[in-house]
Amino acid sequence: MTASANIATGLARIGMALRADAWSQAGTKNLSPTQAQILVHLVQRGPARVSAVAEALAVTQSTASEAVTTLVRKDHVERRSDPDDARATLLHATETGRRLAHELAVWPDALLGAIDALDPVEQAAFTRGLVKMIGALQERRAIPVQRMCVSCAHFRPHAHSDAARPHHCAFVDAAFGDAAVRLDCGEHVAADASVQLESWTRFKEAAA
Ligand code: SF4
């Protein structure tokens, strides 16, 4: 088996465990995994159109619309006019939807425990590998663009000589290491294409 097939097998095993957990967690709240994901997305990212939700979660518009209809019927989501476009509607989580989303947005203990079992060097290498893999998948348009440090205007890769904390976040004005490179950050601001390219190159080269 090649190294890539071996890693893909490992990722698939982890994916299976996560899917099983997502089904059982969502099931206890009487939701499907897609409905649960939409609810968590709206609470974490704020009001959005159905098309934007579908794109962010990499599902078809009809799958997202169907899930939203159920969420609206259950009073977890409501549709309101988009202040920027009177013909469009935005999805908002209701108060009960918010409460539910906070209960759903918790990673399984088994997964967190398995990650905690890695030592700091392994966690840093793992995060670096994930960032590079997600970047490559984005380039191939296999997954939606993520709010990662590497594409953020606040990111300064390898700005410090400290090997343990070489990167800098200009938003919080602090140094951090590879294990803390964010894969989904609420403060992310997309950098210009040329800055993103420079950051990616610097991050990949210095990590090699
Ligand atoms: S704001 Fe967030 S995404 Fe941007 S560099 Fe800082 S931690 Fe990374």
C-alpha cells in the first residue's frame, strides 16, 4: 500500500467514527446530521442565505433547502428578509435553535482524548499536515474555502526566530506555533490573492 493510500485509509476510519458520532448526537436532538450542521453553521457564522449555507457545507442546494424547511418547521430557524436585497431571505437561528446548536457543537470526548494522546511535537506536525492537505483540496475545489490562518490578512508566517512559536497573528498581536494554526477562525479576514500566495509559499517552504 502506498503512503497516500495508507493515510487515506486512516482518515476514512476517523471520518467513519465522526459520522457515527454525528448521527447519534443529531439523533438525540431529533435532527439529521445535515440539519445539525446547518444550525451550528448559522450560530457560529451568523445569518446566511440557503445558497451560502449549501456552499459552506458542500451539500446541494436542494439538500440544504429540505433541511432548512424542517428546521423552520421545528422552530429552530426562521426566515427573514435580507436587508441588502428585499427579494432574498436570510436564515436566522431562533433562541431554541441557538441553545440546541451549543449542545451540538461539542467534539466527542473520544476524539479529543485521542488528540490529547499525541505529544506536542506530533500535534504540531499533524496540524501542519492538515493545513497543507486542506489547502491542496481547496486548490482542487474539492472542499469549500476555509477560514484558515494561511489565507488570513493577519497571518505572518515564520515572523519569529522562536522555533516553538514562529508565527504571528496581527489581530491579537501574539506569536504562536504550528499546533495553534487555526483551521476555522471567526476573526479571519481573507488576504489579497498575492498575499495569500506568499503566505502559503512561506508556510510550506519553512515547514518542509
Ligand atoms: S485572525 Fe485568526 S485566522 Fe487570522 S491570523 Fe489570527 S488566528 Fe489566524
